[in-house]
Amino acid sequence: MLNICGCLVHTKPERTAEVVTAINATEGGEVHAHEDGRIVVTVEDTEDKRASDQIMDMHQIPGVLTVTLTYHSFEEHDDEIGAVDAASPTKH
């Protein structure tokens, strides 16, 4: 399963660029847009860290004021879909 979270990160406006760089440097984190101290971010599980732990870590980035979860989804990986299809009995 792929765990995807969408977040809105509020920062001190003068620190936004630093926060964007820190989030993009995090495996599993990606900035999609930012303006006036607001940053739209997606976070997904990695082999080493769950998305929820990465969200908690974002609170510790200097300049971050709040992190709000706005979207959450579990999706199957492409290789999992193939494994499910292969395991399904075929009717003739």
C-alpha cells in the first residue's frame, strides 16, 4: 500500500524558501506550490519512515508555524495490483 498525505504548511514568510528547500530534501516529501508563507506539500511513506512521522518532523523545521493534514489516501502500488490480478481465480 502507498500512503499519501497532503498538507498545508504555514511558515514565517521570510523563512518560506528555507522550509521549501528542507521539505524537498526529505525523502517522501514534495512541495507543489507556495505563496505568502503557505506551502502545499505531499508526503508519502518511504522504506525508512512513515508519512505520519515525516509530518511530525516538519514541525521541527525552523520557520514552520503549523502543519495541517488536508488529505489522506491509501493506494495500491502497481506491483501489488498485478499480484492481486495474478492471484485471482479466472472464470471461463
